Amino acid sequence: MKFDVIGDVHGCYEELCELFHKLGYEQKQENYFVHPDGRIPVFVGDITDRGPNSIKTIELVYEMVVKQKKANYVPGNHCNKLYRFFLGNKVQQKHGLETTVAEYQALDKNRQQKIRKQFMYLYDNAELYLSIPEANAIIAHAGIKESYIGRKDKKVQTFVLYGDITGEFDVDGRPIRRDWAQHYHGERWIIYGHTPVLKPRIIHKTINIDTGCVFGNELTAFRLPEETTIAVPSKQPFVEEKFRSFPED
């Protein structure tokens, strides 16, 4: 089996469609994509927020993952927050959630109910992280430590959604995260996103494919077993300060 792992979409629906076309997928009935060779897309989480088309992205991912069963999905921290919003919990509408909520609230009541039901079903039925033995890979939104693989407890959930956070924040108010990838020495690929980087970052057998499409850079896919990346340029304004650099980069 062959897989195309897709980085954080964040509502960049047009770029996602362009990426599917570039990867060789065919569009069916204008609402989902299928590869003629049976390749399987895997969404690495954070499909909504910040970008211009979160609702259409939800519909596409739901169609491909749930209805057509032609794709896989793992949730990200933004997915978790939207899920809690749909549950009726009090969540702060900032850091991008406000854009999805605005799109959602502009819909008529019937469509709101449909989108809410689709997204909650997608989230409820998603694995916290995905193990793909055929590709010798683990897909987790913010990555995963080797010692956490096989576990699903609260500590692992926090790591998979938010990364190796310290509980501290930098001067811009962003959470400080440890560079866990430097200490990974496993044999399986760990494919993740969450932290925007200007180009896919490979450390040991880990790869960060969040190339910040919503911040004006690119939307990237990592192909297995080929171990190659394919990207399309973003249509969004470029916001340089959103990208993280690392000492060795």
C-alpha cells in the first residue's frame, strides 16, 4: 500500500485540491478525490482554523474518510478545540477558531447541524495517532516519543496534540516546546505537523510536514514508501514570524 500524508491544511481548501491534483488524484463528483493507483491520503490534523475555507475542508475530509473510506485522519489541537466548541464547552474563540466559528455561524441552521454532526463523527472515530505497519510509520499531529507508542493515556494525548510542551511561554505568548525529534532513535517514521517550518524538517527518522500553508508558504505531502515530498504554494499572505527555526537549520 502507498500513502500520502498531508500536512496541516487549516482551511486552505483550494491549496488542498491543488495538492491532490499534483499528487495524481482524480476528482469525483466535485466533492472528493481518489488516486487511480489506490494511494491512501492521511490528514495529519488541524484541518480547520485561520484559513478561508474550513467548512469546505471539513466536508471534503469527512467525505473521503467517513463516507468513501478512501483516506485516514488523526486529530490536531485545533480539531480538539473545535470539537469542544461543538460540544457546547466554553472555549476561547481565538488563535484561529474564530474564523471557523464565523464561517459556521453564517450557515443556515440545517447546514450548521450537518457540519457539526460530520465533524464530531470524524473526531469521535479518529485514532489519537495512527500506526501504519505497511509503511513502517506512525502519524501523529505533533509527533510522539518512541516510549509513548502503544499508549493512549492523558500524557500521550497532550503530547500528540500539543507537542513536548514545558508549560512555559515565550515573549510572544507562544508555548515553549522541547525539540523531541532530536532524541528519537526509532526505526519507524514519525510523520507530524503542528509547528510551521519553511521546509520539511527531517531529523533522524522524523519529518515535520507543516510547511505553514495558512501563513503563506506551502502545503506539503510526504509520500510513502517513496519517502519523497510534494508541495504546492500557498495563496495566503506570507507571515514570516509564524515560522519556527531550529539551531541546526
